Amino acid sequence: MKLFVFERDEYDIDRFTKRINEWVNLHKEITIVDYNFGYANDGKLQTVVVKWK
């Protein structure tokens, strides 16, 4: 199993989720196993870990 981590920098959540979706769509040959979400202290989504094989 492999991991790919996305971390939100200064840009907004819409741009962050769009970046993740573009990556997943670009790599259609992989099988997504799971997603793990990490949140900042203010409750906003900060990281997404994509587990794939």
C-alpha cells in the first residue's frame, strides 16, 4: 500500500479539494483504498492522506 499526502497551504478549501480530485482523476490506473482527513485547530480541513495500491 502506498500513501500520497496533500496539505493545504494558504489557499482556500475549494482549491484544495480541486487539487486532490485532479490528482485522483489523473491516476485512474491506481486503486484508492482509503482517505484519512486531518483538521487544523480551527476545524478546517488541513491534510488528506490518500491510501492506494
